[in-house]
Amino acid sequence: MKKEEFADLLGEIDAQYVAEAHAAQARRPVRLRWSILAACLCLLIGGTTVYAASGHGVWITDIFTDREESGYDLAMDMRKIDDSELSAELRALGSVIVQQYKDSKPYDSIWPGSYYKSFDSSAEARAFIGYKPLVRLDWELEETSTQLHVTGWRDGRLQWINLETDYVVGNIRLQAYTHLFTEHYGGDMFTGLRTTEEISFTPTDETNISGLPWLFVRSSPMESGWSGLDGYLVRDGVLYKLHIAYLAKDAAEAERLMFEWANCF
């Protein structure tokens, strides 16, 4: 699978960059889904040359600000999940994906191999996934939406599972992601952030109150005034990611929320 195709399946694009992404689409057509936050997030797949590793399962391999897209790439070191560790309900989605491929027509606007399902809560979604080590975020924030995204091969084997839960705290927007890769997922695993606006990124290695290391990336402000914080943490074969979009007046609260998230693990 090509990087562009995999990014298209995820479609994690945020509202702050709508104008920039429209311009990018004119250069490189990809179907996108808009969400409420202020950064363009794309999981990619492929090989990469690692120049730094931090020992916590995810590390930056490249940062760039002098291309058409500013952003960074991260590599991941995490195990792939066996089918037996997932719920029967989730595995049953394989038959849905098989049917998608059977019904797909060349002129369809939606690619087969991708399934979405909304839930009333992240707890309900975790139960549907069935992977027991999944961590529940122990914080007091109210969830605004939860959506599951699953991709699979033509023969119905599931390859990638993503759970996204959104929150709002005043003017601050948060997206919490839970990523799992199954035993059927091929290739190396890496993730990254993209925007067509020229901004800078500052990564730091952190450790939470349980002694678990995680990666913290700060993004400089966009022309619109929005800035971004991104946290990445690997535990028990799962990549947890939090994106926060905020304005300058909320910088201290946004950073507090990021560390509160990291300390949930």
C-alpha cells in the first residue's frame, strides 16, 4: 500500500488547516475527512532511516520545514496484535470488508477496505475492540465523540484499528487516538504530522509519573494563531496519541492537559 493511500484511509485532518489542505489537494488529490482540531495528522507506511531513538517505542526520524509540507515522521517499535486478542464482533467486520470489495465499482467515491463505526462512549468502543490491555483515560473530561476506524485486506483480514475520541475544554480542542496493528499488517509502522504552512516542531523526551517514557512535540503557531501539542506513548502493543489545538492565551492549560493525559498510563 502506498503512503498516500494509507493516509487517505485515515483521513485525520483538522479544521485549522482546512484552507491549506484545499490548496494541497489541488496539487495532490486525496479524499479527506475534516475533524475539529488544528493539525493535519497522517499515519504513513513504509521504510525509513532512523537517526534517533528514545527508547519509548516511538521516535522522530525526520523533521522538515523547507518543503511544500512542514512536518515530521516518527517510527514505531511495537508488537502486532493477534486475531485471538480481538473480540468476535470486531473480527466479524472482515466479512463486511470482503463485501465492500465485491460491491466496489471503479467510479465509486469511497474506497473499499475501510470501516467506520461511531460509539456513544470510548468505553463502549474499547469493549467492541476487545483487546484487554487497552487503557481507559482516567480524567474528568467529557467526551464529545468517539469513532472507530478499521482497515482490512480484500480477503477480510483486518490490518489496522484506530479509535478516536474528541474532547473540548473551553477553546481547547483535544483528539485522543488509540492505534493497533494486527498480525496481518505488512511493512514498517510509522506516523507523522503534515501541514502546508511553514511551522517548526520541538520534540522532547518525557517520563510520566509511573516511569513510562513518552514523546512530547510542540508546534509553533500558525498564521491563524493556533498552536499544537502532540503526545505519543507506546504500551502493550498500542500506540496512544493525543493532539491538542490551542490559542496562546490557553498555552498553560493545554500543556497541563497534555501531562495529565500522559499520567493516565
